[in-house]
Amino acid sequence: MKIRKADFIKSAVYEKDYPEELDKIEFAFVGRSNVGKSSLINSLTSRLKLARTSKTPGRTQLINYFLINGEFYIVDLPGYGFAKVPKEMKKQWGQTMERYIASKRKKLVFVLLDIRRVPSDEDIEMLEWLEYNEMDYKIIFTKIDKLSNNERAKQLKAIKTRLVFDNEDVFFHSSLTNKGRDEILNFMEEKLNN
């Protein structure tokens, strides 16, 4: 799939504020703070500053909707994890995310995991929660350019002590080199055409 047009539509917290649902599936991106959600969205859309990136964890605090090719939405969800914000605010972000995931909108959730880290309890909880809610999801390992092939193989072994998956069933992506971008876009295209 070629993304020709990508526009920020709106930010929302509550379901009543989401943009009108389109007849196509939407793709939501979720993961720990600083896992690279915004960078991945910018890589997929070939737009450097479509989604705001930051070195500061917890920059995305709302649900951000981007209209792609005038046909479907990419949805950037708030990060969870180590953002240095008050507990109450973290709780609100969690509820914002939960509301979206529990909504009846037709969606596929991409769960982003930093390949350099063994999944945290929060990552595992997110995956279990998606499974419990029978939600369609795929895992994308980000920041693969930060490890050599040897380090990556070692790290995947460590990750597999917490998470069961086959390498063919997950995606690997680098926002720096755009490696893995085409595979993700092709998968999205397949989903849109189903």
C-alpha cells in the first residue's frame, strides 16, 4: 500500500468526540511511553512531523486520529508506563485508552514493544487484556536498528521467556531506516481489503 495523503483530523478523550466511523477498519497503535508510536506513524506515512515525537515519555495524552488516503484512520493512543506524570493523570490516560479499545469501532490494534527490553508487566497486561476482549492485534518490535543481528537474536530469546510468538507472526521496524515499513503497510492493505 502507498500512503499518498495523511491528515491529522482531531484529538479525543471520550467516544462522543471520536470522528465519525468510516466503513473501513482502523489501525490503533499502543505501547509504553517512548516505544516509538509517533515515529512509526511518521515512518508509515512518510511524513516527518505528522505525529508529534518527543524525547519526553508521555507526550501523547489524547487519542489522535489521522485520516489516511481519505479512506481509513490511523489512531495514536496514549502511551502507558514510565511517563513522569501524576498517578491521577496516568489513570485518566489508561481510561482514555480503555474506552477506545472497548469501543465497538472496527479496529486492529498494533502493540509496539521496544526490542531492547523484555516486555514489562504492563505490556503483558495489555496483551492479556486484548486477548480477554477478543481484540484483533499484532505485535511490532520497534527500534531494531539499535541492536546488531547477534544482539537481536539474544534479545528475542530473552523476550520469549515472557511472551510466546513465532518471528513470522510479528513485525520488526526501524523508524531510522524504515526497515519493516513495507511489510506493515502490506499487512494493513490486506486487512483493508478483507
